[in-house]
Amino acid sequence: MSEYYLRKLEAIELKYFYKIIERDFASGEYPPLDALNNQIREGRQEGLVLCDGSDDFAYCFCAASPDHDYVLISLFAVFQKYRGQGIGSTFLEELHTRYAHKQALIVEVERPEDAHTAEERDKRLRRIAFYKKAGYRLIKGINYIIWGIPMHLMVLSINASPDSIDKRIKQIMQQIYCNAAGEQFMNKIQFK
């Protein structure tokens, strides 16, 4: 078995990875290329790649500012040919180790109840089950929408209590997005 590790995505690779993002995610779920490039260049996001020294297996982008105690993992994907082989679980474990000093890790997952087809609903349910298996829990009692897409928030508490996260989740998410995307995009996040 290969020894996996995380490497930072280099700025020169972003155009290549962006084409993969466009294939892996629905339009509207990711920022424009120039915005993502600026976020990475300015240290507001970091692109991470799971690799073994010769091959890349998965990627994600994390809003993980050293000034903030919470990390939002976004655009988490395993390359198509490696899916179903445990790579995603390995990738999450590596991310958990990398951010072990943070208060919590947060992911956004599309709401199964809003899926348009049974296939889409099942895919969303599998995604939620994947994160639950890794120790994440759904935050209940919030109606969260980002970029016009209704989402559930899931969280892995590391150094913060679940109650403290639940009480502050709105503030935490606004802080993460304000730092990562900038205040001009704060109208894209909604809590109802």
C-alpha cells in the first residue's frame, strides 16, 4: 500500500484543477477561477492534494486561516478512477491530522430532501453517510443556503464542544466566508 500525504496545490496547477472542479461539481458550487486564485494567493484558502509522490488521488480547498479556529472543507473530491477504494476516507484522516489544533472541521452537503431525482437523492445520502462514518454530525435546526443552494452543515468537533459550535454556527460560517470570499459576498450566505 502506498504512503499517502498531503501537498499544497501550487498556483500554477490551479487551471488544471479548475477543469476537474468544473466536471466534479455543479455550476454555482464553486467560485470563479480568478476569485479562487486570489483566495489562494492571499492565503484565505488553501488547495490540498492527496498524493503518494507519483500520483494525485484527491483534492479539496480549505478555508483555514491561521487567524480562525474553524476550517471549512470545500470542493472535496476523489479523482474518478480512484473512487470506491477508500481514498476519500484516507484523505479525511490526513485532513483531520493537519487541522488537529483547530476547534472543528465543517463541511457543507447538499440536502437530500431537495434533490430532483431519486439518483441525486441517493448520492446526497451516501455523501452524508460518508461524513458520518468519519465522525461528522449534522447540525440540526438550521436552514442554511449558500450561493442559492440549500445545504446541511456537518461538523467534526476537535477541540470545541458540540454545544458551543451549535450555538455559534451562524457566526462561525459568516466569519469563514467573510475571510475566504470577502465581505462583498456575504449576501451569498443565508440562515433562515
